[in-house]
Amino acid sequence: MRDFSDLYAEIIMDHQKHPRNFGTLPIFDKEVQMTNSSCGDQISLQVKFEDGKIKDIKFMGIGCAISMASASVMTEIVKGMDVKEAKKISGEFIEMVTNGKEPADDLKDARAFSGVNKYPMRVKCATLAWHAIQKALSD
Ligand code: ZN
């Protein structure tokens, strides 16, 4: 029987190999670029809003497996969400990875990153995309 950590590793690997929502949008309302200098990860995020919701979202980037998989999972989760809800969930993710907080159920596949808390060097990799979406939603 597989344990949770195997399942989580599989989710991360799958998103790294087959990133969701990778690319650029023809029309977008917000673009955010962020880098994690401690690892060299770079992400560019484009967001299209409609009726207070994230209508579409895509990312481009280069970086380590954790940063790219985390960006892929993030876009999958927030796509179609209310802006308010997306702000809440990105805060939950950052709390979980940074402070080792118990993962909330609505984080779905993103719970796979809960173990990253044990590797301080990787925390910035896992949270990069989530800080980017928070910035895109903030102003
Ligand atoms: Zn990294």
C-alpha cells in the first residue's frame, strides 16, 4: 500500500512533467513577474478577470521541479474562482508551506506541498507562484 508521501510525490511529479495552464493569454488584465533569487526560479503570470472571478490564468517560467509544479497546481486551483476565494486559498497555501500549518481541505492537490515545510531552502520555491497570484489579486 502506498503512503501519503508517495501519493504527494506523484502529484508533484505529474504537474512538473505536464504543467497545466502553461503559456500565455491573448488578452489579460494583469501580468506579474516574480523571481526566487535563492534558487533561480522565475515565473510570469497572466490573469484575465470577469465578474469578480478569475476567468483565465496562464503561467510561463523556468525553475526547479517544486516551483514549476506548484505554479501548475496553483493555476488549476484558482481558475474559475472568485477573487476573494483565491486570495483566501493562496494565503492558506503560504501558511501551510511556511509555517507547517495543517493543510485545509480546499487546497486539494496543493496539499502535496505540505511536506516542503521541512525543507526551508524549498519554501520559497513552493510559494513563488502563490505570492505571484496574491500580487495579481492585490491591486
Ligand atoms: Zn526552486
